[in-house]
Amino acid sequence: MKRKTLTRLLDLVEDGLLAPDAVGTLAPVAARYAVAMTPVMVAAARAGDPNDPIARQFVPDVRELVVTPDERTDPIGDEAHMPVPGLVHRYPDRVLLKIVHVCPVYCRFCFRREMVGPAGNGAMSATEIDTALAYVEARPEIFEVILTGGDPFMLSTRRAAALGARLAAIPHVRVIRWHTRVPMVDPARVTPAFAKALRAPGKTGV
């Protein structure tokens, strides 16, 4: 098993996940939307099978370039509920904090695919994080903060611990939820130190 994440069409060809003659057709897809498939997912996929359900999650498809008149670049409407950069407040008692915009893998069905990846929105800056947390602190009705992105498990151990500590210091935040695929697609990232960094004293973490 290769010890690198496949991020190019030619990488997928080399591992038998893509036919060589498909590279030219799929180049515009890879130029528009990020590509990444971790070694764990490569090992789980059946090379040479175009219908393998694991490979189809991550191998680009030319149909991704088909855009119908009723499609939007923000299909779930995050931007309409974003009072400050990186924070989505759709429901009164919880918020989404889109702390990073990179992932260990890039799913072809992602509804945030326009904003994730190397060419996406990038990580929240320190100032944006301060502003978002100040927004949460000022609203005691918010009891849950959902960390998403991208994938928040792409944070370093130090940054994950620092963010958890800041959220733990907000009395009315009782639940800290991490939305991630990392334990499945890149489990080696979840070290004992990282798992410890996710603990926020006095809070429910999920």
C-alpha cells in the first residue's frame, strides 16, 4: 500500500482506479474540484472496477461539470445564515464553525465542494476565530457548537486543543460536536495526543 494520498489523476491511473484514456476528459474536473484519496481508501477500493462504491466516492466523474439551472454553488444556504465569516447560525441554539476548508479526502458528492480544497476558502484566520467566538459568547441561547469545514480533524493537535479550551470557557456552550471522516479515511491522524486534545472539561463532546 502506498503511503501517500493520491491527489492527481495520474496517481489514480497508476493505482488502477482510473483508465489512462480518461485523464484528458477528467482534467477539467480535477482543475475545478479538489482530488484526494488516502492510502486507507485506496486499499479498500477494488482497483479496475469502475463501479466500486468506495472508489466512486473519490474518483472524479465528468458529470460533475454538468450544472443545471436550478443548482447553486451554496446548495444548503450557508451564506444566508453567516453573520460573521466562518460561522453559520441557522438555528437559534446551535452554530456551525467552519474552522478549516481542507479534507483528508475529497468526496465527489460534497455539498461544499466549491469552497474546500487547496483552491478553496482556506482556514479561518485568528481574527475570524476571535470574531466568531465573540459572537457565540454574546448569545447565551447557543448551547452547541458544531466544528466542521472542510474537516476539523485536519487541525494540528495544538490548534485543536486551543480551540477546545476556548469553547470550554464559554459557560452556555454545553456540547462541542466534531464533524469528521478522518477516523475512517485516515485513522493514523487520530493519535492519543490528538484524542486528548479534543477533550473539553465540563462539556459533552461528540
